[in-house]
Amino acid sequence: MPVSPDIKPLIAALKKSFAELYLPLELSIRSVWRGAEPPPDARLVFENQLISIARRFVDVRACSLEEKERYYEAICQWFDFKYERGAFPLPTQQNFDERISHRLERTPALVSYLEEYDRRFGFNYADRARHALFQFANLVIKSDGTVTKAEAAALLKFKQTLYPRGGEPPEAEGKISATEEEEAHEEVAVEDVEPPRPLEELLTELDSLVGLERVKADVRQLVNFLKVQAMREEQGLAPLPISRHLVFYGNPGTGKTTIARLLAQIYRTLKIASRGHLVETDRAGLVAGYVGQTALKVKEVVQQSLGGVLFIDEAYALNPEGRGNDFGQEAVETLLKLMEDHRHDLIVIVAGYTEKMDDFIASNPGLRSRFNKFFHFEDYEPAELVKIFRGFAAKASFKLTAEAEEKLTEMFKLLTLARDESFGNARTARNLFEMSISKQANRIVTLPNVTPEILSTIEGADIPTAEDLSSSGISLPA
């Protein structure tokens, strides 16, 4: 089955998302495994879950068995799964419900493993896994450009399994059903139960973030400006015409999403946004592969964002160079119109690399007129990365010895020498922390007497070496 250009970015993004979940899944499986046999390989657990999802949703498609088989084979090729011929027909419906379908009607095992990992170490990998699985199911269902009632019902049931307490995926992936769309609209209209947080509390949280001094100053300047505008209105003076939409420049892992989430709450406290929530998306969440679908996707994402902030990461991908007649341009035009239609209840933040974002903003007069305030996120220095690492450790009840901190500092100095625009910054610090607790587990698992002190201490031997980083794909200077 041919892959359209607009499906390829989603496949690449999903493969990247899956890869980022293997290590925490492996660590969690190893920490809770009590079987006599060695624990299962995390990658195999993940792949088996995805294969079950693919088979289930391919089977729902209204086509012949031969077409299902070809499409299933294509999916296996896209994601490098092991393909076995004769996957279809699946067992009879009764046997299917007993043997396979029930797996999709309860929380996936890998999500349960990651929930335990998050509980122990303070991360949010389980939510990321839910989102990745939901995106994968969406890809299987919607890549042919049509969604039947049976497919929509199966997808909705799967979403309810992933989010049993009424939660929602961070990004909607296309239209599911008219009923669900009405429910989503009703949900948007519901007032937030929690009251707005005090402004000083939010600004204190801002100040507590590591580094970002330039951004912190820009946020405070923006807050002061908005407060003065509110004073002018209270005095009957005309407010100055300004755009509340923002451009975030910076490399990965420099705190852009964190600041966007804080700003959404600040906007709510200042009564600029009614709900103060953040909806994150990217090209895959806005652009479809078929005529007429992109506008629908953009409208749905905007509908979810009303009363809050829509954060579009790597926004320059909406208008890539050399793509010719691309649906990304349709997404931009639709977004600009909706920003005007909902100018009093929608704030949009676009983010990405500096040079690429400059080209993106310059590509359309509508973008230039609506985005005229820019925040620059600088890379973290080695000492700041050490502080971020310590923050991850403290949150998970770990502490570092002096030797560990010294080795960590030297490692960050080495890593920053090889830094380019793809350097992960805080993500790299998080990766090193996860590698460190993995090495610590290997070091202490055979000790005869493991005390709470040993369990909660990261020593110098636990800090990843250059060889460890190289084998994990982290670039080092030559």
C-alpha cells in the first residue's frame, strides 16, 4: 500500500515516540518482575501491543481479506514489525473477543508498567504511551481517508479504554463521530472546577525554573504590560491593539512547553483566557493526507483550545520547503482564519528552531501580522544541566555523591562541546538520569544487604560514561 507524503511524518514521529518509551518501560518491567524466567524485552512487549492494535483495527475495515492482509503487511513494513502471512481472517468473533479483543478493552500492560514507573520517579511516560497508542490506532483507521461507523465505534471504545476516567488524548487525531464531537464541544463549555492560581504563585514557579533568565524577564514584561492594559480598561481608556500570540525560538529541551503551560495559567489568572489550559500539537495533529480533511483537523484542535493556549511545536513543518502543493499551507490558512474568528478566546504559541521559525513567519503576511512577539530560549550551560539532573533525582528521592556530581559536570561539559540544534538540553539531562538509575540498579541488585541509603544514592560509578552515551546514540565530540 503506498504511503502518502503526509503519512510519512506521522510514522516517523510515532517511531520516535515509541523509541523514547523503551528505556523507562524496560526499567519498570525489571523493577516489578517477579517471574522465574528473565523479564520480557520491553521492545517486544511494545511491538506485540501495537501488532494487536493493528490487527484489530485492520479487521474492522470494510474491505476484502486480501486487502486487509496487504494493508496489515504495509503497516508492519512502516514500523519494522515482524510480518507473518495469514494474519487474516482473525478467529471467529466469539473466540476473538475471548482471545484478543479483551486486550484492547483493558489498560494495556505497557501503560500499567509505565504508571508504576511514573509513580516511583515522578515522570509522565504513561500518558505519553496512551497518546502514542491512540495516534497509532488513528493512523490505522484513517490513513485511507474514510472512517466508517464500525471503525469510529472501535476507535471510540479504544479511547475509552486508554482514558477510563474520562481523560482525553493531548491531541485529537481527526473526526471520530458526530456524537463524540458534540460531547467534546460540551466538555469545552464546562467551567474549570479549580480556581485560577494567584499570579504571585505562578511567578514564583517561573522564578524557580533553572536558567531561562532572558525568558523569565520577557514573561514578567508581558505580564506587566497586560496588567496595565487591564488598568486602562478599568479607567475607561482604550486598550492598545496588541497580539497575544507568541513565537518561541529555541532548541529542543529548553523549556518551551513548560513556559507555555505557565503562560496559559497566567492568562487565566489575568482573565485573558477563560480556562487556562494548554493543548499541544504539531504538523501531524493538524495536517491530513486527503483533500478536505486538514481543515476539519485544524478546527477540532482549535475547538479544544478555546479558552486556553494552542501550542504548535515545530510549526515550521507546516510550511516545509520543497513540498509544493502541500496540505500544510491549508492548515496555516485555516488556522489564521480561526484565530481571527476566535480572537477573544484563543491564544496560539508557535515554537521551533530560530532560523526555521523566521522563515515560517516570513512565509505568510497573515503570520507576520499576528505573531510579532518573540521569546528566545537559550541552551542550558553545563552547571544548569547539573541542576536539572539534580531536580529529576530529588523528585524521585535520589541524591548524588560528590564524586557523582563531579563526573556529571564533566560529562555535561563534554556534551555541550558537541552541541548543535538537535541537542536535547533538559531532555539529555533526563536521559542521563534514567541511564544513571539503570546503572545503579545493575550495580546494587546483587549486593547482600541493600539499605534505603544505598537505594537512594547515585554514585560516581552510576554516571554514564562516554561509551554508554555513544551506544545510546548521544553525540560526543570527536
